[in-house]
Amino acid sequence: MHEPFRDPEIPLPDRIADLSRRLTLEEKIGLLHQYQAPIDRLGVAAFRTGTEALHGLAWLGPATVFPQAVGLASTWDPELLRRVGEATSDEVLAFHHKDPTGAGRNVWAPVVNPLRDPRWGRNEEGYSEDPWLTGLLAAAYAWGLRGSDPNVLKTAPTLKHFLAYNNETDRCVTSSNVPPRVLHEYELPAFRPAIEQGAAVAVMPSYNLVNGRPAHLSPLIGEALRAWAPDDLLVVSDAYAPGNLVTLQGYHDSAAEAYAHAIRAGLDSFTQDDDRAEATLGHVREALDRGLLAEDDIDAAVRHLLSIRFRLGEFDPATPYDDVTEEVVNCPRHQDLAREAARRSFVLLENDGLLPLRDVATVAVIGQLGDTLMEDWYSGTLPYAVTARAGLAERCATVFCEGVDRVTMTAEAGCVTADPAGGPLSLGSEPGTFDVFDWGGGAYALRAVATGRFVSVDDGVLVNDQPGPNGWEVRQTFRMEERPRGAVALRHISTGCYVGAAADGTLRLVDDADQALWLVPEVVRSGARQAAELAATADVAVVVVGDHPLVNGRETEDRSTLALAPAQDAVVQAVLAANPRTVMVISSGYPLTWGASGVPAVLWSSHGGQEYGHALAEVLLGDADPEGRLTQTWYRSEQELPDLLDYDIITADATYMYFRGIPRYPFGHGLGYTEFGYSGLTVEVDPGGMVRASVTVTNTGPREGVEVVQFYTHQQRSRVKQPLRRLRGFEKVRLAPGESRVVRLDLPVRELACWDVTSGRFVVERAPHRLMAGRSATDLRVTARFEVDGETIPPRRGLLRAVDHDEYDAVTFTEASRENGDAVRADAEGAWILFRQVDLNGAASCLAVLGSTEGGMITLRIGDPLYGQPIATLPVPRTGRYDLHAIVTSLAATRGVHDLYVVFENEGVTLSQIDFGAAT
């Protein structure tokens, strides 16, 4: 007879408990690593967390490659994302059945960090700058991954990366300052739907710190994530993040202390040291021996881990997914889905009527991306590649050029030559020729014409043997630093070293800039001129430009600019001058800016996967309407953005919700091949607490088309700063010419709530609202007003948590204690926080919890931080980092309700709370 834990008729909690009771403490500890050890005596197999599946199965060999996540999001179609997730999980299972140890069923996807700033190096991994839309699409993709069976998981989706993670620069040591409203209204809502619905069953914390505390130690793992989850939630660490707690972050003095804290905070699985688990498990054992952990803490983590394994059907005699085989990988059905997803993701940014193309005999396909497809770091391996050139060539006559400069490079000691066998570059008498690929941001790649391979660095020596920029450490890109008399020095981006020459003439890296070769490049063929000449021979020119996902920002590297590479921009301008019938096609994982003006048609998509070229041809030639819409604001320049590390979108006026400028293309933007009219917007609030609205949408153009009808609201009166507009719902409609449809919105009034810092909860205020419907966040065709009978927030009394202020200047959010609680720390003398409308009637004294390693003073002022009436001064004691003290002082005679400023007279002072006592 089987053990009870193998009986699927027994309730899941009882099965988990039965297996847990059979495990020794050592066996339970062995489950806490990414590579969980087998337990042979019980027939429990090894298990591994972590298979990458962001937009298709990655890293395990050829598999269907769908558009990047930001491109999938631009379809505004949750059902499509669910189908892509379902196809991806099919292929994960196929690989798992072939190699159970190589392809695990705990998948690390989707990424749900809101795309707050397009300079983030991992922008292409997310869905949208809007948290509600992100949550909706993430839940849809996760549902596809987890499968339709209510009891057995197909795969176990893991949301990444919790929390407030939007920078790669110094990502392991920077702290994201997240005020309570930003936390509850922006960051957390992106994670909640997939967890609350049970679509995602695991979460990965992020590398960064949040308000001074490492995300892997966040109390929100228990207070928010696990509170939402209907079942046990698995929390897995990011790779090597546990070790950072002691090394880079220095948050604990020893790994035993750090790992104990992590487990107590809710971490269940350590992704550390690859498959070498012993060091991690040794630290856990030490933590137990030192009393830093109890066996109950281990048991809780083991329950979470085993819950996922049970729900994956590991201990069942059979599962609904046992019959999935290798035949599903890149099968025709998945190829069709990849084509559909790519086609529906295209966003038409500009069009003066050139598109769709008509009566075209010859198309000139031009550009660095015209005949290649890119894989990003989390892409699968392309099983085949239909490029823009290939897709259009199947439909019409095409001519092609990359439009890149071809150069020779000469130094005093000779000319740079390329080994025809792909070996080392050297100085010789006969110049070699190289094609120069400008990827922007000062990054260039060189391809030897003799071999058609790119210049790379192998053990310090320059060789020409690579298909292009690739790998975790991209070794195929260089900067060109100007030197006198038209010369340049090549600086290898990956290492920072310069290109010099050995005694035998071989080109190799040198540390010293003074030893760098001075190379004089001579253009033997202008890419822009070649492109213009080719464009002049064709009916239409299609210039395909964009980024390289491994060069223009990626994991570990943010962008400093959003600008299209200068050489690519120049090609667009030259082609447009030669042929006014020019289409600029952008393929990128983030919003771009460019200088070329007057381009009659601009079409964007993310890197679109294996079927990109077919999809592009269908949209350009009018087989399909470009139905994609932007899920991010496209700014006119990165100068319009706040600092990359400024996570306070409310104060910084960031994202479409708060941005006060005029973007190049707004959130939700996307044109089609027909026109739509909006009329008859109605809105009412019913007694059941539902805002019900409807609008009539009519296709007023000449052909069938797709419209994404978008609803936004704006609260017109509030205690706090409200978004200028906020997406509340949308519907995609396909209408024939002259056809109309009524589109409805049903919005619970509770969704209009904002986080109230005075009470620490969501509150619906009594206020007028405006409902807007239209084509984008700024193209709003009809509006209507409605009233909500909510609360009036009273003045504050008594206890004031420092982080719950209303405004601030020169303060940083930090930890009130090592394990939980937030505080604020002054970054400069004269820093302040403001509490609006504080009722001081009857208050005769106050108690402040504060401290500083250097001591200091804070002053409470009414009405103004500089000139307001001081009502109290409190000395700041010298304390340790987590050793804040309570100080009590009397107040000057004060009555009434006032705006209260807490002014920090000294830098480095930390304040946790102020409590106003009653008169004695």
C-alpha cells in the first residue's frame, strides 16, 4: 500500500503534512536550495526551481520564440497572452519529459515590475508602465503557464521581481525610495492579481533594497504576498542574491544570520552557488545551531516547497499533462501563434496615408535590422528566422542593403587586416575592410568583410569569428575615442581596455590608454549614400532600425539615452531625401527618440521573434490592421525623465498618470488604417457601488479595423495629489465600415480608492470624478462627470509615522529596525517632512522615536519649514543604526489644525514616529 502522501484522494494539506512528518531535519534542510536533493528512502526525486520562460522557453535549445514581453503587452489582448503562456508551458513540459533534470517545471516568468522608466535595461521584460494593465496581462500569461486543470499545475509560474526594481545600475546596493502611496497604488497592484487569482504560485524577490532593507528580507513577503495567495506561495531567491546580504549589501555580518533572517522573512529556496548546495545548507545548519532559526521556520519553508511539488502532480500516479511530447516544440500551431502575436503587436506611430502599401512593384529593404532577428538574454534559441527582408521578399520584389559604413583602418605601423580563417587581427601591408554597425550610446561593432564575422576578443586578442554581439559578457562592442588628426582609439566596452598591438603586429587589449593604437578610419563605402541610392530605385523604401537587446541596455546595464543610433538616424534621413515614400520600421525593447523628421509612416514593434518578417509584411501590405497600442509613454527626450533612481512617481510627475508634458507618443497610442468616432458617453453610480459607463464607437473610415477603446478617470478634488488620468478599462473591437458598437465599463467604486497615509488604508473620498474615453491617454474623445459619495478624511491626531508624511524634501526612506518598520533619514541639513492638517488641540507634549550616529536636533514648525512658528525642539541622541530612542518634550501653547513641518537640523538623523500626548 502506498504512503498517504501518494494518494491524490487525500486533501492536499494532509498529504503535505504526511510527507513532512517522514522527513528528517537534515532532509528538510536539503530542500531549501534551488537544487533540491533527492530522498531515496522515500522515493522522492530531485527537484530544481527555475526554468526561464519569459516569451517562450529559453536557454535549453531551439523552441518557439514569441515577441518580447513588452511587445506581447502591446496587443492589449489578455487572451492572446494566455495562449502564448499555454504554448510556452507545452514546450516546457516537452523538454521536461525528455530531460527532467535539465528542464524544471517551476518557471521564472512573468516579469511584473511596472515600466516606470524606459531607461531600465530590462524594459523589454515587462508589460507596461501602468500597474493595473501589468497585473491583468501578467495574470493572463501566468494562467497559460499554470494550465487549466483546477488541481494540477502544468508549470509553476513565478512572478519577478519583488519589489520596486527598475534599475540595473548598482542594482544590488541601491535602495528604492517608495513612499506608502507609491507602494500601495503603484508597485503592489502589479503583483496582486496573478497571486490572488492563483495563476502565479511563486514569487522571486529582487536584488535591490527597498527603503533601506534588502528586498529578500522584506516583511511584505508575509504581510502582502502570502496574505493574498489562496494557497501556499513559494518564494525563491534571485541568483546569488542571498550571498549579497553579507557581501555587497553588508546587511548582516555572517551568512548564518543573513540566511536565518531570509527564511524568517519568507524565503523558501536559495538560488546560490549554482548546483553546489553544500555551503548554503551549511549556513542554514549553523543558524539552527546558534538558535537564529527554529525547526518550525524550516517546516514552514518546506511546506511551501512541497505544496508546489504536490500541485505539479509529482506524487500522483498520473497527471493531465503526461502525454505532452517533443512534437509540440515549434509545431505548426505554435508557429502560427508566434506569427499572430507578432502581427497583432505592431503599433503604427505615424501615417500620412502611405500605409498600407498599394501598387508596389519593388521595395527597398534597408537597415542594420533589415535582414536579421535579435535574441535577447531571456529569448529562446530561434528555430528559424523570418526577417523583414525575407518576409517582404515572399510578397514582392525586393532590393536590400544594410546601410552601414565600410571602412579600412590604418595605423603608423600598417593597416588592420583580418584573418580569412577568423583568427587574430593584425597590422599588415594590405588593408582589410570592415563594416561598422552603430548601435547607439557610443557602442560599435565591426564585421570583417573577408569572413562575414564580427570582431571579438578572445583571451585579450582581437579575432573575427563571431556571428554578432552575444553572451552574458558582450565582447564584440567598442567605443571610438577621438584622437588628433582624425584618428581614433578603440576601447573595448566589456573590459574597458584599449586596442593595442603586440610586437608581432597582433591586435590585443592593453590597459594603458597611452599604449592604444591610433587608427585612422577611411570610409570606402558610405552606408547612408548606398542606402539612398538603393532607395531611389524602388517604389517604396522600408528602413528597419532599432536597438540590439544585448548592447543597448540589458540585465546589469541601464541606458543613458533613448536616442536611435546616429548612423541609423542618418540612414533614415538620407533614404527619405532620396525617396519620399519611406517607412521607418522600429524594432526595439524600449521607446526610442530620433532626429529624422517628416517620415510619412513609422511602425514600431518589440523584437518580434521567429515570425517577425511574415507579420511585418502582412501589416505593411494591409492584410491586417496594425492593432497594437503603446503600453508606455514615448518621451521626446530622456531629459523629460526624473532621475533613474527616483521611484516616487507622484512627486516626480512620472509615467502617463502624472506626466505634465506633451509626449511624442502617449500611453495607449496607436493608429490604424481606418478612423473611429466616439459619441454618447454615459456614466452613473448605481446603489450597488458600481460605476457603469457606456460609449458608442463607430468605424467612420473606408475599411474594417480594430480599435482599442480606453477608459480613464480623474478625481477632481482630493486631500492628496491625484493622477491626471488613470486607465480603468478597455475593450478591443473590430468594426466594419459604418458599423457601431456600444462599449461598456463596469468599475467598482472601491477601485477609485487611494491610499490614505493618515489611516493606513485605502479610502474612497467624497469627490467629483471625470470619466474619459478615447484612443490614448491624451486622445480622449468624450468625457462625463460623476460624483462619488465617499469619506471625508479628518485631520490627523496623535501618532504620526514619519513615512506617512504628505510632502518631503531631502529625506531618504530607511528601516526603523533591521526586521520591520520604515523611517526617514535626513540627507542634508534643513531637510523636512510635512504632515498636513494635524489637530494639535489639547496636545501639550510629544514623543519622538529617533536617533543618529552623530546626534543633532529636529524642530517642529507650523506652516512653513523655514519661517513657521516653532512649537518644539527635540535633541537627537547618538545611537546605533537600529537603536532609535524615544525622546519626550513639551509643546509651545498651540491650538487648532495646522500643517506641521518636522525640520531636521542635521544630516543623518533618522526619525521613526512622533506621538502627540494629551495635556496633563
